[in-house]
Amino acid sequence: MGVKQIVDPEKDFEPPNFTIKELRDCVPKHCFERDTLRSFSYVFYDLCGIAVLAFCATHISMLPVALRVPAWILYWICQGVVCTGIWVIAHECGHGAFSDSRTVNNVTGWVLHSALLVPYYSWKYTHSQHHKGTNSMTRDEVFVPRTKSFRGLQNKPSTPAWITESMFEEMPAYHLFKVVLQSLFGWPMYLIRNASGPKYARGASHFNPSSVLFKPENFWQIVTSDIGLLLAATMIAYYSLAYSVATVMFYYGVPYLIVNFFLVTITFLQHTDATVPHYSDDTWNFVRGALCTVDRDYGWILNTCLHHINDTHVAHHVFSQMPHYHAQEATEHLKKKLGKYYYYDSTNFLYALYHNYKYCQFVEDSGSILFYRNTSTPVAAIGKAL
């Protein structure tokens, strides 16, 4: 797909005025039904995949030397993708989409997320705030756009001389380096210090039960999240001593980084695009925010292994308690109802990741509806194929 230039997307944009009832009524009722046994079947499917891949990895040392490096790389990618699928299911537990039972949701989510070093309750609460305030400049919790003044650009003259001074920031290698850093370490930095979060909570930790991110009544649940991480860390330390640190890194550590990559990439691309608006308080509402989501096609294999979190995310934001196995059907009905307000992109996600990181740099300091801008080039948006 080619790249189309959108110099000023605000000129042609009118915010949608759907109600949540309108959108719910256009989706068949059975799409909202949760089946605990069916949900567990996906857990079983993913755990089998993890076990098979780990078993195959134990035989890599038997391969000819020239094939061992590519074999390990293939294992890391495949295991990371399958483990991301487990992460997606645990994320559904946090939304209450896994089962009608709150206990089943929380126990399953806590076990699965802890195994991936994710503080279940901590992230559950901040992610809930993200859903409640999606693409609001004051309410959202993740990938909140930097304003022009926050980036120190308010008084910068847009002249060739200034652009020359900032040439390093415009180099492709620089953006590629920043994308790699964000993709591999953005997730732990978000948990540790709420990187990419709103200004008021910048530096707040998901591991601190007294953090500004949480209410006082959440204290012991945050502690429970930390206990889950402590147990997981203990297991990692045990296997590191029993085998070796290198062995744990090869089997678990590198796939964990791949999981981080997909988590950050999926989240970033779902809400970061030159054609997707952000709203100020006077124009934002829940439905408008929920529809500021881009469904992206990663290809059949990844779509399936990631349980379609990437290509049915509009439906997920509108109806967060809907199980993932109904989201594709619901998406087809939402597409018809939403028309031009349904965002979809089939561009290769790796190219979209680089492109959007480079071009979506800031939003203006004021305005009711804000779109991403770039310092030295017109806003560029990857065209969407409907």
C-alpha cells in the first residue's frame, strides 16, 4: 500500500455521534456470551505450543553448527509470539471477558500474567483507565501525545536553519534506534515509571501499592500482584542456578523481549496514527475515544496466534468484556455501522511502526480535536484499505 499525504486532517473531520446502544444493537447478542470452557481451550492451545517449542529447542544443539543460530532466532520469535497469545488471554481476564466468574478471571489472569512478569491487578487497573479515557488528552493512560510545548517546540522557528540543527533527529537510523528501544524496553519502563503515561503520573510505579496510579482500596491487590512477580522471579532464579543464566535467557529471556516487542507495538499502533484524532475535554466522550482505534492486519499466522487482538481492537474497545473468539464476527457488523469512522490498515506492521514513530511526534497545545504533527515535514499517513 502506498503512502498518502494528509496535510491537515482536521479540515475534513467531523467527530462521530454514535451511542453505545446503537453500536451494541448492531452486533448479534451471542457475541457477548462468555464460555469458560472455550476460553480455557485457548489457554491449553497456547501452553501446548509453548511446550512443543521448548522441546524442539532442546534439540537445537544436535543441528549442524551453521544452523544453530538461525534455529535459535526462529525459536525466539515463535516462542515470543505464542507467549504474547498467553498475555492476550490474561489481558482478557482483566477485562472480565474470559469467564462469567470473577474468581476464574482473576486467578487465571494472575497466574498467566505473573508468569510473564506482568503485575496482574496493577496493570488491570491502569489499563481499565486507558479504556475509560481512550484518546482523551487528559484521561488516557498510555501513549498520551506530547504537546508542542512539552517537546520544547513552541518557540522554535520552522526555518531551514533550525531543521539543520535538528538534522540528527530526522535521520532514519536515529528513529530506527528509538523504535527498537521503545519496542524492547518500553513495556518494563511503563511498569517501572509509567513511561508514555500522562503527566500527572509520570514516574509512578505499577509495583508500588501506594502509587498515585491506584486507589487506597487497591492496596492489597497490588501487593498480590507483586507476590506473583516475586514467585515468578524466584522460579527464574532457581532455574538459572540449576542450569545456567544463559540457558534461562535462551529459553525464556529472549522470548520475553519478543513479548515486550509485540505488546508495545500492538498498543502503539492501535492508537498512534496521523489520521486518528485525540480529543480535549469539551469534545471527548467514551464512544468517540473507543473509536480512535486502528484495526491492523499482521497476516493470518500472527492474527491467529495473537488471538486477533490487533485486527479486532475496535470491537474490543467498544465492548471490552466481549471474548476474543466473537470479536471477528462483531467487527464485521461494526464496520457496516461505523462506515468512515472504522479505522483499518493492512500496511506491514513493521513499516507502520517505523513510519508512525517518525511522523507522529506531537500535537498542538490547544484545540478541541488534535491530530499528530511533525516538525519538518507535512503530516504523512499510511492509507487505509477498507
